[in-house]
Amino acid sequence: MSKLFGTRRITPALTGLAVALALTGTAAGAVASSQNGTQTSAQFFTGESTPWTVSTVATWSNVPTAVTSVTVPAGTTRFVDARFTAESICVGDPSGWCSVRIVAVNSAGTTVELNPVASTDYRFDTPGGAEEAHSLERFSPSLGPGTYTVRAQALRMTGISQFTLDDLSFAVGLVNP
């Protein structure tokens, strides 16, 4: 083996093994979710250019115009693909953040957060700076027949004094598996 800067050179095989082990350790902590579809059977789009400010703290609030209903036909299943974009400003404690999620609510009132499920761990915006564009895209698990309300929700964490969304766009597709 040759010396390189006073240490032994690692062979390519050992380097590959070290990289594979490092990636395996990283992947073990992740929870993967996926969904495949053939075509989008319905699409819904909405937009709003009037600013809206989250008024509550530590409680999910429905973004007023980021909502639509979708119907899965009898005898079928579908999944929802939803995208939310907005200009955002988050003001307050630098260790806090502002969060957004997308949910589907069935006719019985059961709320399911779309995948990947992150709850309050998804940092849509953080304090500091001016208004800027942010977005997220989420997908549902397979949904059975019925009507679902799909909506975006926003959360102002403790320590955040203002979370305002402006110039938003909400797009929802109902996808055949």
C-alpha cells in the first residue's frame, strides 16, 4: 500500500463499503411513503391575492380559500395529489417557525394529514427577512368511495407573533391508482 500524507490509502472497495454503511444508517431513520397513479381524473385550482393572517397560536387554522371537495366514485379508489404555494412572512422568536399542512376530511369528520406526514415538524417559513415564496406538495393514502374535503391548514407556533400568507395557489388532483 502506498502512503498518502503519512496515512495509508483506503482501497475503493472499502470506500464503497463505508459509503453504503453511512447511507444505510441515514435511511434507517427515514419513513418513506409512496403512491403510484395512472391518470388524474379531476383537477381543482384556487387562488387568492388577499393577505390572510393566522390568528391563533398552537392550533391548526383552515386557510380560507385553500379548500375543495373531491368525490371518489363508488367501487373505486383514488388518491389526492395537492400543492400549496404562497408568499409568506413569519415574524417572532428566531427559534420558532410557521407551519402548513394539507389534510383530507371524510364525511364522518375524520381528518387525515396527507403524506409525508410531518405535523408541526414541517417548517414552511421561519422568522427573519421579508415576504418570500414557499410551497409544499402532499399526497393521500388510497381513499375509498365517498366525498372528501381537501384543505390547507396553517399553524403559528408559540413565540411567533405574525404568520401571514398572501398570493396563494392551491391545486388538487384526484388520481386513479
